[in-house]
Amino acid sequence: MSDETVETTPSPHIRILMDILVIIILAVVVYIAAYFLNLTDALLQILQTSGAQHASAFIIVTLFIVLGLVFFVIRRWHELTQVSGEIAASKKALERANTKLMFLNNITRYDMLNEMTQLHRDLENAAVTPEITKVNDAIGRIRRQIKFTKEYQDIGAIPPSWQNIADAIMRAKVGVDLGHINFEMDIHDVEVYADPLLEKVFYYLLSNSLKYGGSKMTGIRVYRKKAEDRLLIIFEDDGVGIPKDQKAFLFPKEWGNRKHSGYGLFLIRETLAVTGITIWESGIPGDGARFEISVPNGVFRQI
């Protein structure tokens, strides 16, 4: 048998009954005090001079009500103060734990990337064989996985904020080499409430178009459409499009369940979902890819 005692918290119903009992006791005490100190007669005389009727009963009822309200206010204020203190302490503890975990993750990733870099350098002096090629490919995959964990960790780490869509797209555009691809953007004077990584959403969309659009692709276009209860941001290219049998696997709900898709689309979905924004692909295979980003009311505004 353990000697530890378990501290239990009274249920809300029991606390209410306790409050009522205390009020009854206070009422009796007030009544007795008023009777023996002749407070009732003094107040009765004051009230009668002003024309009040049934002053004695009025005084007692009023005192009961006032004392009851004061008691309830003090009790609830104490409970709210206690709960607020517990929430603040829990929040600080959670922030400390998250800071430690993020620090540990960053150090671990840094060490792993250094090991991968050193291993790759060691293999550069080795003879090129099928086995060495497989090892180098595995190193590349591991490095991409490590990069993914860093970017996924950053999602939701900083509270969402209002961001200019055009600015986010242009910052993303700077990070890719469009080459001969024509780029058009017809979306201005709109802000969305989104995760600070919104820029990454458009960066990965641009990167995917350049990577999978094929030689026939000549242009990329981003524009907006206003629906009744949402704002649609359309991102489309005129490349080869996405085969029908791969559309269902573009945005996996879990990273481990991915198929036929890289981690970029998974990160896009997770980043947008922070503030309830959704995305899907509606392009026609052979005519290009078309991604529709649905921003609900209250999450976008004109500027």
C-alpha cells in the first residue's frame, strides 16, 4: 500500500451547496446581530421617514442579498485568480519545455548534417561504383529529411499574423530561378491571416511547377477569385499537369503516409491549415497544374 494521498477537488455542485450553506449562516448571524444591536429599529426609523413600507423585512432581505453577492464575488474572484495563476505557470513550463526541445532538435540536426557532409566528402575519393552511388543517394535523402524536420518544426512556432499576399509571392519568387518561364501575378491589396511561413507555400508551389511542369511549360500565373464566403487564390501553370492517379496522394494527412509526393506539398497543407486555409489541385492532366487556395471569411481583408 502506498502512503501517498490523492488530493481531490470538490465537484461544482458541492461547491455551490457549500456557498449556499455559508450564505445561510451569514444571514442568521446578520439577523441575530441586527436584533441584539437594535440595528433594525434604527434603520426602520430612517426608512419610515422616507415613506418605505415593511422596512424591517426590507432591511433584512437587503442585507442578505448584499452579503450574498459580496461573498459570491469574493469567492469567484479567488477561484479565477487561482486558475489564472495555474494557467500562467503551465504556460511558462510549456514554453520552457518547447525551448529546450527546439534547442535539442537544432543541435541534433546540426550534428547529423555535419556527419552527412563528412561522409559525403569521404566517399568523393572512393571509386564510383553502383554501391557508392546508392550510398550518395541515401545521403541526399537523409539530408532532405533533416531539412524537412526543421521546416515542419517551424510551423506554428510563431503566432499567425496579417500578411500581404503579393509581398509573400514576390519574396518566394526571388528564391527560384524562373529562367525563360513567364510569370504573371494579378493579386493586390489583400492580406491574409496566416502562419509566418506563408512565403514557403508559394516557394514550394513555384519549385514544383519548375520541377514537374516539363519542357512544354511556358508560364505560371497567380490570381484571385472572390466567392460568396471565401477568397480563392489560384496558382496555375501550363505544363504537363498531374496524372489522375496521383492527385489523391498530393496532400497526405500524415508525412508517413505520403506517396507520389514530396515533403513540399505536405508542408504547404500544414502551413495553411494553421488558420483554417485549405488547398486542393483542380488542374486537367495535360493542360497544366492548378492549385486552389481557399481562404475563409475573417481570414482575409482588403487593404
